[in-house]
Amino acid sequence: MTTVVQALAAGALALREREGDGLRPAARDAFVDWLAVTLGGSTRPITSALLDGLGSGDGPSRIVGRRTRAATPTAALVNGAAAHVLELDDIYAPGLFHPGAPVVAAALAVADQRDATFGRLLRAIVVGYEVGCRLAADLGPSHYAHWHTTGTAGAVAAAAAAADLRDADAATIAHALSLAATTAGGVQQTFRSDAGGKPLHAGAAAQAGVVAAAAAAGGVTGAPDVLEGPAGFAAATGTTTDWAACRDGADRPLAIEQVTVKPFACCGHAFAPIDGAGRLRAGGVVAADVQEIHVDTYATAIATAGIAEPRTPAERNFSIPFLVAAALVHGPERMFTDAAADDPLVQRLVGRVRLRRDPAFEARFPARRGARVTVVLAGGDRQVVDVPDRPGSPERPLGPDRLAAKFVATAAPVLGGGAAAALGALLALPADAPVRTIGLHPLWSLTRVDGPG
């Protein structure tokens, strides 16, 4: 019987042949979103820490946002971490998975190394998303209870993208996927505590995928039943699955066309509650009059983003109580400011938020993420907003204007006033443009505007 990695490899090869070197719009959109959040993330301490600790060395692959290049696995690691640090990278909801951070980081690093065209880069991204999202969907909530799927399925996804850029055959792709699976990792406790290691899950996944594809190309073999075997990945991570998504050969919408694009720089499980609080505020609710706030949602949102008394920026990003209170007081567009974090009214309301599991939202999880926000006012009146689907999801996609605004705002720390022109140039880039020359485009620099960083 065909093993799971063999089924995934066969699907990756078929998708490569179907896609050719075309410019699928969803792939371009995914790359644009990844580039924005990676440029923004390149200014954060984790990027400097990795470069200081590892040394960039000399290599063919760029470090996004920096005037340096590095060995291909190092570039994948640094760019993958930078892509995840802002908590703004895309999500595949059925798999509880952030595909863009590891997949695009690996693909860009290998595309630089192999002097690929932009069209080939985008094709590899499509392949990586498809393999990783199918695997993530099969791993599901039982895996996500303790493991960070972005670090686990992300490594396999990155290997698929890297192997595609190497034009690997089906057997070599399968070995790459297997080798990536056995080197993958990332546990939930890292982001349920005040720690800075979560972005390393995405970076390490990108690096593992690059190394796995290179090793397979050199002749290293992987266990064909590494995922489903009795001592394999599923058994080791407490995963219960029948591998239906990985084995499904039927035509279906591509995963890259089904992602959620993040509108808020925090845990995606909080998006529906934030949206509900924002709607209540826009509808006239005065935060100072609020006595209680009830948030009804699915259990994983509470377990992952239910920090009741957040004390640090990292904890606030995973605290529905804080995020709802801040959105109610300051609005979603200003909730991440220092003023919101220090506001006594926000702090008072955080303690009045009650989180409850709702069977209706639970039944729709993980494919769809919703919440109900109820405020009890001083006179006892209640106001309620139901949010069946979070903003940015396939059911409620962000429009072109909001996507463009996100790119400009997120890339501005590096590109400055040239961010809008850079976006326009990127959207017009042809399939045959060499990836390694993209950073030399007069309207689009991948390096800091203020000198070496």
C-alpha cells in the first residue's frame, strides 16, 4: 500500500505538472503577505539575535530586510522566524497551521540558491502549501493539543517546496518529506509562557525542509512510513487520524486559496472576539459603562489564548481577555499601543471577561472560527454580537485595499515611504523575472532604507 509520504509526493508531482511556471494569483498574494510580515519582523530582536549568534557568513540566499546573504539553511531559519514574530502571518484554519512562514522562507532561500525565476518560486509555494495543509488537516486538534503544527507540518511543507525547486522526482520528494518529518518539532508550552521562542518553530521548520530536500537530493533516504508507522510521527505526537486529506486524490480547491490573512497582530483564535468587541464599540457601547464581558467560543481558543492576567506583550497577544478589553476601549485599530496596555480602564475590564465554551462554535471548529461577545452594562442591559467567522478568513476575506494597507504599514519600518511603490512593482512582476535580481528592482528593495542592520 502507498504510504502517506508517498501519497503526498505523488500529489506534489501532479500539482507541479499542472501548475507549470504560471503565476497563480493566490500564490502571488501569499508571497506579498509573507514579504510584508517578514520585512516587519526583520526589525525585531529575534532576527538580530539569530544573526549575532549564528553569524550570517557568506552564501547565496538573502536575509530579508538586511544587507546580507547567508547559507541557504541559515537564511531559511532567519527569514522563517522573522515571518512569524509579528503574529501576522497567514493561517490554514482546518489544520491549525501557519503555512506561509516556513514554506515561503524555505522556497525563497532555495530559489536564491538555484537562481530560479519568480514563476518557479510561486509554483513551489503552491506545492508547499498543498502538502503542508493536507498534513496539518490530518494531524488536527489532537496533535495541536500539545504540538505547534507550524513547526511540525511546517517542516514537511517546507521540504515539499524546496524539493519542487530542485525538480525532484516522486521518490526523492517522498524521502525529503520523510526526513523533514523526523527532524520536525515545536511544543505548545513555548507560547503559553512568557518566552520568545515561538518564531523559531517556523524558522526551524523552514530550515529542516531545506536540509531534508538537499539530503534527499544527495541520496539520503527516509522511512516511507514515518508518519503512520507504529513508532511514527502520529503515534509519537498523540495524533488520531485516518490520513484522509493526505490521501485524497480528488480535485478540490487548493489550500493556498483557502487561507486566512491576518488583520490583527496576535493569536488568530482571538480574531472573532476582537471583531465582536469592535462592533459593540462602533455600535455605541461605552467601555466605562461595562460591568461584565462574556466571550463564548470554542475550547481551543480558550486553551491557547485564554491567559487571564497577561503581564507582557507576548502574553497579551495570547489573551482574549486583554484583547477584547483593549478593542472595546480603544478600538481594534489602536489596541496594540502602549497606551492600551497601560490603560487603567482596560486593566479593569480584563478582570471582568469570562470565557465559555460554546457547543455551536465547537462543532464548527477547526475549519471555521467564531465567537459571541456579550457585554452587561451598568443598568443591567445586555448587548450581544455574534461573529460566525473571523475577519480575514475565506468566509470573510480582506479586500484589496485592506491587503495593500497591511503591506504598506507592515513593510514601512524597512521600506519607508517606498512601500506603496514596492507593492505595485511586485504585483506587476512577470513569471520569468529571476528571483535573485528582484531585490535590485528600482522600486523594491529587500534591504533597510537606513543602512545595514
